[in-house]
Amino acid sequence: MQYGLALRMYNEHNKAHQMLEQAVIAYPNSAHIEHALAVQLFILCTKTNKLTASHYLDKAVGILNKLKTLPNDKFFGEQVDMYPIITLSEGHVSILDYLDRPEEAKIFAYQYFKNIEKIERKDGSNRLTETKEKLMKYYLNGTKFDFTYR
């Protein structure tokens, strides 16, 4: 995984994707590796044709939908990790917009906004609030935002 992330840092996105795919095969139950792969797939969406980008988008969304409900019990007991929903919502909406599918993006922005609102009532954070605000602005007036990975 670390090698894949290092390749990403140097903008070697196709090689990073290959390394992260291999890491998932080697460690199939690692939420961290799967999350890193999903982020890489979102990045690749902006660097390929629309058909391939749609495939990458579907795969990333599938990975993150699975991860967003897993408890992060190694560190936080039953608390659900908030980063998959943040990555999922920001990545999905911004890539749909990038692929010229703004109406679909607005529908998902609203759905993710509502999901994050529920999470925020239990486990609030500045990062969740930031994402929720981006989604609300996109849904209400189409204010675009870039997918940023941290």
C-alpha cells in the first residue's frame, strides 16, 4: 500500500492503481487499502475516457459503500469510521459533475447530505461539517468543488 501511495504522490496514477490492486489481493480484508484504492479510482476518473471513468466510479462507490458501515473496532469500539462516507460523498458527487451528470450528482449530494447529518448528530467533526456544507452548496446552487484527498 505504501508504495502505491508514494506513486500517487509523484503523480504516477496508473502505477499507483496497479500497486493498490495488488495490495488488495494480498490483504483482502484491509479497510485502509480498500479506501486507498477507492481514492485512486476517483483520481483516475479525471485522467481517462468517460466509459472507463464510469467503470472506475462504480467500482470506487461499491468499495466505499461497503466500508462506510464497518465499525472501526480496532481503535474506536463500535464507532463507525467517518472517512469512507466523506470520501464517498465528495468523490462521487464531484466525479459525476466532472462526467457532465449534474442532475444525478445533485440527487446524490442531497442523499449524502442527509446521511452525514445523521452521523453528525452522533459523532460530529469539523471534517464532516465541511463535507456537509460542500454537498449542500452543490445541491442548492451547483457550487462545484474538487475532490481532494487527504
